[in-house]
Amino acid sequence: MHMIADKLMQVEARLQQASHSAHRPRDAIALLAVSKTQPPARLREAYSAGQRRFGENYLQEAQDKQQALADLAIEWHFIGPIQSNKTQAIAQAFDWVHSVDRLKIARRLSEQRPPEAGPLNICLQVNIDGEATKSGASPEALPALALAVAELPNLRLRGLMAIPAPCTDPEAQRQAFARVRALKDALQAQGLALDTLSMGMSGDLEAAIAEGATLVRVGTDIFGPRMAR
Ligand SMILES: *Cc1c(COP(=O)(O)O)cnc(C)c1O
């Protein structure tokens, strides 16, 4: 009955252990529950167990859930690929967007963000392993993109998001996350005030926390296997 609450407690124990090992305070790391393909009732169950941040990848699906869960004080994060014809709805309905990887999309999100909603929190997605099929700006393109996005009036650039190539070796996982952290440090050295490293998922959150993740995005280990879409 309380399966999601139990899973959340297990993830919480991992977060405590990982932050302790990294000599970091537990509250330096936020947990984003990645709820793509999960029906609203399961998000409601997680909310009842205290979870407030939810991440969605598909706009239409997210909008259906936002309607069904309008009575809850959820912080909504968009983490999926963004087509330019979807920016208006995303700018209206989300608190955070983690998957911005080009200036055109950022400009549209800024133009379309309702001013009364306050600035939209943005992470730039970086393609840290140079995978041909994966979204994200290249490390080389990142500085110019970040400096331009930081100037957009209705966005607040918070940091970087990355999904390293799948890998089960903890040392190799850490190396990829360390490269993301170094990119953020380099941007900060250029004067950008960044406070977010969105990295780490069910299979590699310990390695991400060891390398400075401030937000981990966990789906499977909270909700179980994803349903077919
Ligand atoms: C699906 C997804 C996750 C969650 O992955 P799990 O391995 O299920 O924890 C995290 N981040 C992004 C961008 C995703 O699309």
C-alpha cells in the first residue's frame, strides 16, 4: 500500500549516506522525483509522503497531471527535450527547466514567461560524453550559451544539467560528473552566479553527490519501472 513512501525512505537513506560520505550537508542536495509515465495517483502518493519536486519529460503528459494535481503545491521541473513550438506552454506551467541547450529555446522561454510568474529557473543541459544521439550543448559551446542566457530578462540561470553515458563503474561515473562540475566552476570564474548541478539518477546518484550534485533526478528507484507510454 505504502510502496512509494517506502521507496522514498530508501532513497532518502541513500542521500544521507552519500552526503555524509562526501562531507556535505544533506540539505545541500534536493531530490527531484522523475514521474514520467506515472499516473497522477502515484505522484499524489509521493506527495503525501512529503515529496514536493517532480520532474516531467513530455509536455502533454505533464499538463494532464498538472490539471489532475492542481490542488497540490508541487514544484514542477521540465527535464525533457524541448521543441520550439512547446516553449510557450513550458514557460507558463513550470518552475524550472533543466534541458535548455540552445539560445533560440532560451530566448523563447524568456519572451513567453508570464512576468507575474517571476523568473523561470534554468539549467543548461551539457552533452558531457559527446554522444551523437543525446541532447545538450557541447562543452565547447557552453560558455557563450551561458553568458547569453544569463542576460535574458525572464530567466534565472541556475546551473548545469547532465546525463552521462550509462556506466556501472563508480569511478568512471565520478569522472563524468567531475567534468560537469569543472564546467560549472569555469562559468563561475567568468562571473556567473550558479548554484545548481542537476546530475545523478537512480543508478549513479552516489557518484554525482560525491562530485557536487545539488539536485538528483530519481525515477525508477521511487516509482519502480516505467509504464509504457
Ligand atoms: C527518466 C529520467 C531520469 C530518471 O532516471 P531513473 O534512472 O529512472 O532514475 C532522470 N533524468 C532525466 C533527464 C530523465 O529523463
